[in-house]
Amino acid sequence: MNNRKLQLFCLMAAGMLLIAGCETRTAAQPDQVPQIQAEKSNQGTLTAENRGTGRDYIFQDSDKTLLTEDNLSNIDSRMLELARNEIYARHGLVFKRPDLKDYFAGKPWYIPNADYNGSLSDTESRNIKLIQKHEKLMSANHLEKLWDVDDHVLGYPQGDESTRLPAANIDLNGDGTVEHIQMTLTQHYEVSDEWSLSVNDSELKIELSDSYSTSYFKIVDSDINDPYFEIALEDSNESAQCTTDYYYYNGHKVIHMGTLDGLTANAQSLDGQGTVTTSRQSIDFQCWFYLETFKLNGGHKWKESPADFYPMEPPTPWVAKVRFPIYKASGQHDILKWVEPGDSVYFQGGDAEGNGKIKTEDGTTGWIQVKDGHLSGTDSDIYECFEGLLLYG
């Protein structure tokens, strides 16, 4: 089977695994936040004045103005929790958790008050309850592993449609002015739809798969140390390829930050410190997924931060169908040993250069190489060399 045929097969078969929905976290008490394992110019660049400077509030007036559904329905779980805790923080609540303690210590208005007894005004209490409602909705829906043989095949659990709305009102660039975000279906095609995404008077035309029609957008905070909130659009096409497009608003226009593989607009993928972890598909050794990291650059765009090695978790058991060498080091041809037909090996991962790590039954660990689809040391296509390759079917 050649690479192109295998890729098409993998994409179609992966559709059986695609699960859509919204995102994660456990609900609401005053001291709980998601735990993660990662000026304005028309050109979209940041000035020295606001680069690395976080905003003061999630919701500036939540102590005296009632929040609404269109303030909360589209924002992610980390932002919801910080929005709830900033209501308490205005009164000086002393936080026990280090992450919350550090976050609010960085706000110029925060003054710890060990005598604060937790009392709230009627407006604050009602806002807390509405935020908790949305935290509870989010807590039932988070990224899950979809297949036991590949920990990096990730999706949202099946369930009710998203609670997100086609419109939202929130300050996107930290200038104290609330933006109006609107998403409108403008044209329906056979397998895709054209949407209008607008922020105030700035508008973009976006094409998404027709399966996206009720998901709308998410508001996320990719980096709590800068003033921006981002708009994220998660999508999956007819071949079950998942992507997330990111945008930010610089006060004048909506700017595209990049298209990333996987469903990443959630607090499991975004660490809130300018890093996002994506799940990418590869077909070099078999159909497998690995985790790739992207970081925000100085222009508020996502930039890939490649790793030297991407582990396959858990390792995939293969049985050799041909005789082939394993090498002592990645990218070299110093033979460590030969593997014979019928021998069992474990694929442990690979790099971006076609080098894969193999462990044999006797515990020997070495490397194989794939070039132009062929396993080095043989005349065979990699997919004809082993039984047990993952094909997601």
C-alpha cells in the first residue's frame, strides 16, 4: 500500500473516531482552577508598552454590573474560573493555591485581606451563580482519549450540542471597551459553509466544514500575561481532520494567528502562558498521532516549537515480515543488530526526519529509517514490512 492510499484510508477510518462537543473542567468553588500538563497597530504587531503586560480584569465591572449569557457562553473554563475568583479577589480573599495567588498578586488593584469573610453583594452573588452555571456545563465536556492504542487520538465526548452562542460581548484587547463578536452563516455549500466573523466593524469571511454549523466560536486566553483574548474556531472536515483557527483583535481589525492541527481551544491544550499543545497525525511509520508544541511570538502569531523526538504512547507492537537492520543512533547507519521475520518489536516513536525508535523483545533499543516510503536496509515499502501497524480502521 503506497503512502497516498494509506493516508486516504487513515483519514476516512479516523472519521469513526471523531467526536464533537465543547470543553473541560470541574465546577465552581472559590479556589479552583484548571491544572494543565503546557499596541495596537493595523499590522497586528505588539509594542513594547503592552507586550508581556496582562490585563487588569476578565470582567472589569462584575462587582456592580450583572453579567449575561452573551458575556459567558463562549469563554473557556480557565477564564470562567478566573472571572469567578476575581469577584472574591476584589474583597482581598487570600488564595491558598499558588497559581491563583500568583495571578492576583500581579494585579495592581489586589490587596490581600485576611479578615475578609466571603460576603458578597447581591450583584456579585448573582454573577457568581451564573459563572458557576457555565463552569458546570463546561465540566461535563473535555478532551478525552478516543483509542486505547494511541493516547494522542483526542476528541470531545459525545453529548449535547454546545451551549455557545453566535454572538458575544467581551473586551478582547484589554482596553476597557467591550467588543461585539458575531458569527453569521452567509453561504452553504455541499461539504463546507461560508461564515462571516465580525468584531465591531471588522469582518472576515471564513470557510468551515458543514459539520461546524452549530459550534460557533470560543473565547480563550492564550497568555494571561498579555492583554488579549483570542477567538478560536475548531473544525473537522469530511476526512475527519481536526483543526483550530485562532484570531485576535488589535483594536482595529481581526488578525489571523494561525491554523493548528487538532482541537486545541481548551484549557487542556492551552497552558495560559503562551503555549499550546496540538495533536498531529503522521503516516511515516504507521497512522499515529503525536503532540506538537506552538508558542506565541512577538507578533502574537503561533510559531511551531519542534521537538527532537515524538513518543508513541503506548508503544505499538509490530511483528517483522522482512529482515531489516536497526541502527545504533538516529540518522546514522552503524548497524546495532538485524531483526528477522517473525520477531516482535515495539515502535516507540519518531522524529521529523524519518527516524523511528524500535525496541526488540530482548530489550535492545535502536533506530530504523524511512526514506521515500521505504524501510532502510530493505527494498520494501514500510507498510509491507510489519504486521500490527495502526491504520485507525
